[in-house]
Amino acid sequence: MLNDGDCGFCMRTAALVPRLGVDIDRTTLQSVDLAALGVDAERAVVEMPYVHPDGRVDYGHRAFAAILRTGPLPWRLAGRAMTAPGVDAVARRAYHWVAANRSRLPGGTPACSLDAP
């Protein structure tokens, strides 16, 4: 899981993820070679990327769903549900709303704004 190390909301969220019992590694976008991982740097600032062990990359709600699917049963089911037909579009919109408003959410700062320099 790669999160924006300059965004307080993203860092706060990333710190909570291990409490879900998921089996992932997490680090910041700024501390890795994104190109070597096959991660689109521009997209990664807008949508959190998750690099699967086999090298595939998911972004946004699909990344979060993939992360949940590495955890215990209730979270695996939630991860599957997030990408199910009919739910996928709603989860995508919800994720984009959160990303667009992350500077106003708990832990958010002006640096979290997608419009920040």
C-alpha cells in the first residue's frame, strides 16, 4: 500500500489499516521508485495505489478492496463487495469524494488538498 506521505489524512488512514489484520506492507509514495513498481505517479497522488505481490497495481477503491481481501473474513467479504457489480460504481464515487475532500477530513491539512502545489 502506498500513501501520500505529505497528506495528514492519508498518513492517519494508513496508520489505521494494520488494525484491520490485513497482510500488506505499507509505505509512502515519496519513499519508493514508483516507476520501478509500475505505479503511475500522477494517478497515485489522486488515488492510493496498491501493488500486488505479483506486480499488478490497483488504484483507489479497487486498491482498498484488494487490501481488505488480504485480511480476516469480515474484511475479505467487504473487499469483495466493494468491487461487485452495482456496488463498484458507488464505491468508486465514494472513494473519489473522500479523495477530493481529504483536506477537510480528520487529520487533513491544506497539504492534503489535491489542488496543493
